[in-house]
Amino acid sequence: MDSISSKITFEYNFVVDNGIISNKDKRDVPTILAVEATLTIKINNELYFETELAILEFYKALYEWKNRVTDEHTPEFHYYTIEYDDYEDGAILSLIPFSNKARVKSIWAEQDLYNIFDLDYIVREFIQLEQNLKRDIENYFGIELKKFIKQIPLVKGPYSDDY
């Protein structure tokens, strides 16, 4: 018997002017953190998560996670921000694999939705999100993320053992 598979969609919209940052700002952490976008996540076409994020910080968390994914191991993904420091209940956004499935969790969820995903599917979706963000950030702001990646802050919360 097949279970009903959950589907996820990610949307983001930059909420700052594209001139806010340039390649010369690669070491300017306040400017890096000022680059914001609204991230919306829908699960089975229902709103699950929507908030403004420091999008370069979120991108780096995805980038670092993607670089740790292998065919044999999918680490947990946890996103924290330096703009918020109360993580008693967990990360802003997490991907938690188990067996050949995974759950998406957020302390800022709009509603509690049942979401068990096929592991291969959700990993592909998160990796595609990272690739789309890279392309769109570079195109919109006219920057090269590889020049910024070392300077973008990355908060390691209490659940980020693999970073």
C-alpha cells in the first residue's frame, strides 16, 4: 500500500533594492545581513512557513548542508539566524531525515501540517532551492556568491552537530 506523498514548494521574493549590495561588500557583514527576502513554503499547497529572512545567511546554511550530503548519508539541515537567539524549541527551519523519509519542521510554522516526504524527493527539492537561490541572488544583485561565502555568518544552534 502506498502512502500519500507530501509535496513541497518554495517561493522567495527579494524585499530590498538590488543595489543594496555589490561585490565590494564581500566583507561587510551588516550589509550581507541586510539582504532580505520573504521565504514561503507550502506543503501540499497549504501555507506552512512564511517570513522575511537574511537570505544570504539562509543560502549559506543550505550551501553548507548540500556539501555534506552524500549518496550514503543525508545529514539533518537546521537554519538559525544571528537575528534571533531563542532556540529552546528548535531551529527556524529543519529537515530531519529518518530511514528513507524526512520531515520539515519550523518553530515559526504558520500551521501544523502533516509532512512526511520521500527522502530522495525532499533532498532534491532542498538542493534545487539552493541552486535556484544562488542563480537568482547572483542575477538580481549582480554579485558572485563565491566571493562572499566565507564572510556570511553561519549560526550553529544546539542541533547542528554536523557543521
